[in-house]
Amino acid sequence: MDSDCLGSRLQVRTVRGLFAGLASILVGLAVFEVTMQPRETERLELGLIFVLMAIAMGVMAVWLPRFSRSLHSIRWTFGILSIVSFVIVFIGVGAVAERMFLDEHDVTLLLVVLGFGIVSAVGFALLVSQPLTDDLAQLADAADGVARGNFENRVDLGRQDEVGRLADSIDEMVSRLGAAEHERALDNDSRQRFFAAVGHDLRTPLASLQAAIEALRDGVAPDPDRYLASMESEIGVLSSLIEDIYLLARLESGGFDLELTVIDLTELADEAIEVVRPLADRRGVALRLDSPRSVLVTGGSVAMGRVLRNLLDNAVRHSPDGAEVVVAVGENGSPSVFVTDQGPGFPSDFVDRAFDRFVTNDPARVRGGGGSGLGLAIAAGFVAALDGEIWAEPGPGGKVGIRLPA
């Protein structure tokens, strides 16, 4: 805390102390006036005693908080506070005792009682402050645990005062930090998988290009035209991958502008089937559209077309030869699309990660079979941009569902 803030707080405490001292003097004189009906000299003498006690109280109110910051335990603050309080009382009682002309025996008795009161008050303050210091030690341990990366411990003091509210705030902070740390770990894992997958998917076509270039340069290519065609195909793979990465980055950053119009999901599904049909024919996979009527929805035709093509492409790649892929378009409360294949489907432990970037259920990541792992991620990005919902269901049989706002 900077010096300006400390100075401001000191001024506030000083002003409050002055008002408190003035109020105590006035209250004390008023009580004295009502109960004792004093003479003028007694009124002046008692007023002077009250002023001295108020000055002592004000000085302690300003000094003690600053001094207590240098102590190693708050229990010492309570003890000093008890002693200071009794010293102030002692000043007043001593002045009154002197004014009452008590004999030596009475004064001694009064001092013994005050001394016992001071010792008792200090002991009581230390005893009562023990639970508070224990709770504060728990708070310190919790903070140290957070500094060491432990986000599991909770203080949970069960107090209703300021210390309890501080403990609740610390517990809430630890919970949020734990959630943020978990999210950061997931992001780090996703980032590592992202770079590993990018490296894998770039390395293979680059290696093929390098080998073809060396064969052409050394004149050992038996069919240069076939080598050039292969190189063109690999460049197309690289271009498609880079385009998908760029598109996914725009979707995740919110930089993709969707032109919303009224679109027919049935018509878009039919167009997507025609686009994917050559791939399906090579695998002997039949494509079927199941939609009793047109289903209209407000969305982006380009976005939804890309979503349906990606889902169909994924379904065809994971279907056995001679199987069937069905695209069902309906409107049960809200527009929906289901793409179902007869492949092994999504494993139960893979469903929640099916739409992550560069995640495939193909450990070998076979090119031409498993894909790069961006198709479902891009589909999920487009559906999210349309305020829709996309999910996968565990196998057997692959099934992906989409629900769009009505």
C-alpha cells in the first residue's frame, strides 16, 4: 500500500478519534451532571479528567494501529489494547481517588484491584484472540498452498464476521483459480496436440514433394507427368489444410461474418450429398436423404453447407465399404439435422473431444482415411456462430446431431 493511501487512512482515523473523544467527554459530563449534580469546581475538575482521558485515547487510537503492523501476532495487539485501555481507566480512577482524599489503605486496595483487572484483561484478550489467530493462520496456509499450486484446499471457517467473509472470498478465489488452472492445462494440451498434428499433417506432403523434386532434378523419375500430378495433389492437400486452419482461426476469434438469410435445410443437405457423392461412390457407400418436407431456418447458406459437407465427409470416411449414410432433416420443436453412418461410431471416452481441433479417433492419422481432424471442429465453429448446438453420440454407429434456433 503506498504512502498516500496510508496517510489518507491515518487522517480518517484521526478525525474519527477526535469525534469519538469529544462525544465521550460530552456523554460523561452529561451523566455526571444528571447523577451527581456537581458544584462548579467539581464540574471543571471532572471535565479536565475527561479531556486528559480522551487525549490519551486519541493518541492510542492513532498510534496503536500503526505500531501493531510491526508485531508478529495479532494477539500482541489485543494484549496491548487491553493494557492501554486499563491505563486510560487508571488515569481517570487515580485522579478521582486523589480528589477524594482516600487514605493509603484505600488507595492500595484500589491499585491492587486495578492491577488484577489489568492482568485478567490481558489474559482474557490473549485467550479470546487465540481462535482468531488460528483462523488467520489457516488463511495464511491456504494462501501459501495457492502459491504452491494447490487449488484443492478450502478454509471454510464457518464464521459470520469479516474474517469469515474473507475466508469465503479466499475459497471462491481458490475455486476460480483452480478452474482457470484446469482450463489452462487443457489449453496447453490442446496447443501441444495442435502443433503436433500440424507438424504431422504438413510433414507427409512436404516429404512427398521433396522426394518428387529430387527425382525430377536427378532425372530418375520414370514418368515425369505422373510425378508432377502427384506434386499438384500434395500442394492441394497443403492448401486445403492451411485454408482450414485459417478458417478455424477466424471462427474462434469471431472474425467470420455470416450473411443470415432464410435457408432450406433439406435443399442444403441434398446439395451436400451431391458434393460428397464421388467420395462415397469410390467407397461403395450409399447416401440417403430422409426429409419429408422443406425445413426453413434463418442462417448462413455457406456456413450450413460447409457444416453438412464436413459431417458427410467424416461419415463416409468412417463407414465400411458398401454401407449407408443417412442425413435426416426434421423439425421437432426446432430445426434439426442428424447424420448417421454404420461405422464403429464414437467411443464413449471420445465423444466430448470429437469437436476439438486436430482430434481424430485414428491413432495412426492415416491420410485419406482419418482426415486432419479439423472437419468436425470447423462444423462446430459454424454451428456455434449460428447460435446452434452440435453433439455426437457414442457408437456403435456414428451419429452427429445439430439443432438450430427456431
